[in-house]
Amino acid sequence: MRQLRHNSVTATLALFSMLAIVTGVPALGQLSADSWWPKFQRDPQNTGRAPAIGIATDAHISAFAQLSPPIPTENHATPVFAPGNSRLYIGGPNSRLSAVHLDTFTVAWQLTLGDGTGAIFHTPAIAADGSIFVGAWDNQAPFDGFSKVRDDGDHATIVWTVPLRRMLAGPTITDDGLVVIGGRHDTLGWGYFAFRDAGETAELSWSAAIRANPNDPASTG
């Protein structure tokens, strides 16, 4: 009986260990849960809802950072928060992504996608590991593309880029770790594309499009 109970306890501990391994490691590309606002409209369902933190009674500008000269005719991306909420990430003209310290409102770094011929109109998405998924609206080849960016503190690194341009909206990250974005692919044409973040590379899981001319990848849907 004692040996049977010992074996049962051992099996139970092994089961808990396996569960910890399975549930404790998030999938690559999973949306950050440790961020006040990790993507456009905050969550994969685009609810735009955040936990109530009170009502501001004295709204005013306490600090600002100028990231580029103002361009009256253009609207650019809304900012998102890094995991831990210590930084803001925001896109702008010249396909430039900026990171701003929230405590000092100073610029930590700026990064240009591709050759800087486009603009980042749409909101990036922030993964659980802090990866930034962001793309540019670009009409000139070589296209600045859709990229995974790593925040390295005082600078940023582009980890991978796919030849996607004319982003239709900000990317979203599904619960199973797919990064979904709409736009025009360099060879596949217009559509929505789901990429699996494989660390140093992106793997296309699926694409979907209804085109005006099914035989012409360049035709719009």
C-alpha cells in the first residue's frame, strides 16, 4: 500500500510538471497581456475596451515628444504600449517606427523599415515576448514591407520582413499565435495573410482574397 501511494504521488507530481511546461511557455507571436494597449482597439476582438482606471478631472498636456515634422494631410498610427507599459511605440512618415520613454517622454530609438519610401499609417501589434509587428504603406519598389521588430533597449532590430505593402489595417494576433495582416503581397497580390512567427523567420500559414479578376493577383477585392 505504501509503495502504491508513493507511485501515485510521483505520477501526480510528474503530471503537474508536464502541465507547467505546456502552459507556462506562451506561443511565439501571442498577443501581449502585460500591456495596457498592445494593438489597435486593444484586443483580438477589437472591442476597444480597457479596465476602468478612473475619470480624468484635469486633462492637460503634461509632456510631448516631436517625432517628425507635422504633415497636415496625413494621419498616422495610434501608439501602443510595450509590455510593462514603460514605452510607447508609434509609426509615422518615412516608414519610421519610434519608441518613446513614458517617464521622460524622450525618444529611446527610431527605426526605418526598408528604404523609408512609405509611411506607417496603421497601429503595430505587440507580442507577449515584446516583439513588435508593424508594416508600411508603400508604393515604391523595393517595398518597405511588414516586419517583426525587436526592442533592444537603446536601438531596435528588424528580425524578419515579408514583401507586403499597402497595409489595409493594423495587424492582429490570434490566440494560437498567428499574425494576421491585410495588404498587397509582392507576388501573391491583394489579400489577408496569416503568418506564423518562427523566431527568426515568418512562415505563411494561409492567405485569403476575393478578387475582382480571379486570374489577376493585382486586382483588388
